[in-house]
Amino acid sequence: MSWLYGIPIREILELDALRGLRIVAGHNGLSRLVLNVNIMEVPDISSWIGEGQLLLTTGYPIKDNADAQAELIPMLAEKKLAGLVIKTKRYIPEIPQSMISAANRYDFPLIEMPSELSHPIMLEIIYQELSSRQTGAMQISALAHQSMVDLLVEGGGAPELSRLMYSLYNHELYITDRHRKILGAGTQPVSDENEAFVVDFLKKNGSGSSRTQFVQCARNGEEVSAVIVPIMLSNHWQGSILSFVREGPAPRMYVIDLERAATIIALIISHKNELREVEQRFQNELLYDILFGKISSREVLKQRSAALGWQIREPLQLLLIHFYSVGEQAVLSIEMNRGAHRAIDRALSGRHRYIGNVGEDFVVLLQMESGLGLKRINKQTRQAAEQILEVLRERIPLPCRISVGSFRQDIMELNLCFSEARSAMDVGSSFQNRESIYFFEDQGIHRMLYHLEKTEISRLVREYYLPLNEYDQIHSTHLAETVKAYFELNGNVSKVSKRLFTHYNTILYRIDTIFKLIGVNMKNAQDSMLLYIAVLLGEGKLPDKVEQGDNAATLVEVLQ
């Protein structure tokens, strides 16, 4: 923001309140001017930073990525930032040598923040120093800034911030989240009419934009200037501050303070995210110990869960949620993981539930009513799984599957439920990949087939399934489909005909064709079952691109 009188990095390091800051590298760049302060929350921030900014970070977004650490300083120097401040110990024990070397090479100030300092305190001190260099028209703005920082330090939020801005400038103002829900307003209460107007206005005018926008519009019968300031956390849009200004365009200093207010809201969100991350980590550790049988007694479980605010009661149903991409497990970004957690929580709104991560997967412990029969429990579980899938498909751009182990009343047997859910996920993704919800108890023969030796799988598929599959592809027939229907309907040709919407005589012709191709008599129960197993194996394990020749070694390799 070029209106500010910049403060050299050297002078910031000399401030009494910031004596704990230590310049680690880039000493030749101490004359760089600080015009603004920004927060780094995610790795990819190149589009959301600007000249003269002092960037603050805990190092969390790059803590496990050596390449990102090495590339960060050159990118910031190219963007002409003033410097980088890293708070060590929490996520990065010490500043990596790669970053120190790059900072010296680019004469880019690299500063270490001690544990006793925090981002809010840094913001308070630096913005206070910047504001003190302004005069005249800057007095109200400086007051607004100080009040906002005080509000931040004291734990205030959007309601208090919106009232503060209204008391200073007397302009209609609303702070909204990413769903356009009003979090705070200059005057309370907000009427239904005003709320509807704000939501509709933001839908039509720049909701989701990363830049401040100005719109002329009609409000209560008069022409007003609307200012829409995005609330950005790194490159992620979190909501907007919307203000309507009467009698001319919005004053420049007011717009500046709105942008400051947006930064304060972003910091509040960042702080809450950090607290949630810590809380979630402890919850995940408890969940891991429960699911891997590391809890020694119910009393230990009660104590640990109570410490996290979990009032766990029996009985519980366990659901395992797995995201995948092109058949493999997908790795969710930090923001996508948060979004998935919120989506699952929303899908189960009104239900007592506990949600956590085990690796890249989500686990849900769903409170069930006592005394319910197994049939009702399974029905309610499937309904919950379908609700989760529906919301996730709307909000997360990755497909997912849900698996469920056998229901058990004993909470100390949740580790067995989890083990079965993992098994159901493996089996289901191999044999039931057209479905998205797998119940361990329903998989029967598929579980047995999944654990067959590879050599036996290869033999059955090569001798029985491949000839049928090759014939189906050449002649556009459905022999394999007919085998499955015939076995599942106990050899009732009439029912097979109805299920496949195919003439009765055509089914008989297919059965005869199968006998001629591979010598299997479908009327023989043992032969029919063997052929059915081969078809399940072929369709579940054999990729579309497999060579369908007699090369058994190639098939075994593919099946591995």
C-alpha cells in the first residue's frame, strides 16, 4: 500500500518491543522498506503478495518440503518483498541452511522470531509504528488501526470489529463468511430484509474476488457507493467486508481501514485454524490409539476422551472414508482436508459424532441409539454414509468411498471394526468398484476371493474368464454377465431373462455357447460356482488393457 511511509527493516529491528528479533541472513538488505505485513498460511502464495510486504510465517506450510524451503526466498526477492520473519521451534526447529544461503545471495533480510513474540504482537507494533508516521487525515485511521489490533489481542471477532468500524466512520457495514452468512454488522439486529439484500448483492457483485471492488448501486431509494473488500488467508478467499457509503465515493482512508479490518479477520481465522489443528492432532492421536487397540481400559479411554471434550458413549458405529484419484489414494491439501472435515460434519449435523484422520483417510464414530436391532443400525449407517457422500461430492473435487466393519456393542472392540472396515475398503475397491459404500458383512465370497493366491487367480481367470471376455468383445455379447446372473438366481433361466431384459431362448443360447467355449456345464452346481468365481476375479482384478493371450506370466504380473 504505497500511501504509507515505509520503515526500513533496520529500524524495525531496533524497536524496543521487537528486540528479540534476530537477523539471520541478508544483512545487506536492511534498508528495504516495510510498507505492509502479510501472513503465510499455505505454500503457494506467489499471486497474493506484493512489493514492500514483511511476510510472517510459522513455517508450517513448508515444514516438510525441502524444495519449497529452497525456492521461497528467490520468489519473495523477485516480488520485491521487504523481508521474511520465521517463528521457529514450533514447526521448523531452525531455519534451513538453504534459506540462509538464498537470503545472503539475494540480500534479502531473513529474520528469526523468538517464541515469546507472536504474529498479533508483531502486527500491533509494526502497524503502530507505520501509523505514527502519518498526520492530519490519518488520525482516525490510526485510531481505527489501534482499536482493531487491541480487539485482536483481546480475542474479539467479527461482531466487535464491525461495530468498531461503524462507530468510527458511521457507514453501513457487514462482515460475511465464504457462504455469505453475516458474521457481524455495524448495527444490530440485522433485519431479514437487509440480510437477504446483502446475500443477493454479494452473489451478483464480486463474491470470491481477491481484489477490492467498488460498485455504484441503489440502497433504500438513493445512490450509494458499495465497497467490497475480500478477506483472504494467503490465496484462499474466506469471505467479504461489504460497506455502503452515502454522499460520494468511499474515502480513501476508509477503504484502507476496511482492508486492514479484512487482514484482522484473516488473522482471527488463522488463529482459530491453528487452534483447531492442534486440537485435531490430539483427537487424531486418541483415535489412532483406539483403532489400533492401544487403549488399556475403559477408564483410560474415558479420561483421555473427556480431556478433549469427547463424551464417548456406547454403542458406536465406525465409518471409514477414503479419497482416491485414478484408482490410487489421493493426498489432500491442508485446505481440502479442512473442507472435507467441515463437509462430513455438516452432513451429520444433528447426529452425535466424532471425526478424525488416520493417515489420509477419515474415520467417523457415529453414536447409535441403544437397543436398536442390527437391521435398523445398518439402515441408519447406510443413510449416514449416503449423506456424507452427497455433501462431499458437492464440496470436494475428488471421488471417495466409505466402508463399514461389523457392528459391535463393546467400545473396546472398535479396533476390530476398524480392521474390518479397512478390509472392506480393499475388497470393495477391487470387486465392487461401481459402488461407493461397502459393508464388511455383505462381502462374503468377495473377501474369500480377495485373499486367494495370485497363481490360483491367474489360472482361474486365464482358463475360464478370458475366453468369455474375448468372445464378448469380439461378438458384442454378454456371456460373463449371464454367468453372474445365472448363479445369483440359482439357475432360474426365466429370472435371468427378466434381469438382463433378454429373451429366454437367447439365455439358453448363451449357456450353450459357454459350454462350447470352455466345456463348462452351467447346470452343474459345482461348475457353475467355479465359473462364477472366475468371472468375479476377472472383472474385479483384470484391468482393461491386459493382453488376453496365453502368457500366464504376464497375467500374474498384472494381477500383482
